[in-house]
Amino acid sequence: MAVTRTVWGMIETRDHRLMRRVNRWLAPRWVRYWMISSTRAGDGWLWYSLGVMLLLFGGAQRLAAVGAAASAAIAGVFLFKLLKKVSHRPRPCQIEPHCWARVLPPDQFSFPSGHTMTAFSVAVALSAFYPLLEGPLFFVACSIAVSRILLGMHFLSDVLAGALLGVGLGCAALALHTFLLR
């Protein structure tokens, strides 16, 4: 138990140090627009639009692809809501005000990043069906993850945990899909 507290203390110390640096950085305008656009894309409308586009034009595998991505994303919503209730970790913007971002958080708690978890779960699931989309999907997922830190919504550890859990959910959805289609 003492080791866990020591490790968690080291993580929190580094998270808070990075948070203070990020919160004081006056980013160039193009970075601000990119980060705000990325975080808004991760609010859900991008994934819904992509799902509709794939259902209309995604070829023979469209139902399996959208089904796998949707199941990963839905499982992610339940998982991050549960983990946020358990962790009760405050958001960086609740601890220290941000110098340029005025984005309001979608909920009260920080750990893990739901935006990041969803982005990576969808990217993993869809890139398995559409390899040509792998680069753009992971670019968007990484942009969403970085935006959550730069906008003061999450700590680095929240985003890393969200990315790892998202990749795991995407892989699990693909494995389940493969198992069900046998």
C-alpha cells in the first residue's frame, strides 16, 4: 500500500508540474484553434458522422466495422464513467485556472480521459477494417488526447490511461467481433 501511494505521489507531482507549465503557456493562435477543434471533434459528432459515412459508403465490411467501433465506444463510456466515480480526481482546471482556454469540462472528474478513450477505441476498431484510414484516425486520436492536456481538462496520466484503455477496448471489440463471426 505504501508503494502504491509513493508511486501515485510521484505521478501526481509530475502531473501537477506539467499542468502548471501548460497552463501558463500562451500557445500560438493556430495551436489554440487546433486544440479547441480537436477537443470539440472528440465530443462525439465526429464519430457519429464517420459512422454514418461508413454505413453509406464503407463497402461490404461497413456493418462489422461500425459495430465493432460502436461497441468499443459504448463499453468505453460505461468504463470511464465508472472509473471517474471511483477516482474522484479533480480536473486541472479546478486546481489552477488556465491562461487561454475557457472550455468547460463535460463532467466533474478527471481520471481517465473519456475523450481519449473513445478516440483510441474507435481508431483501433476502424483501422482494422480500413487500413488506409489508420494514419488519419490515429492523428485525430492523438490530437484529441493532446488537446485534453493543453486545454486544462486532464492530466497527462489521465490521457495515457485513457489511450491504453481505449486501445484495449478496441482490441477487445475486434476479438469479440472475430469470435462472433466464426
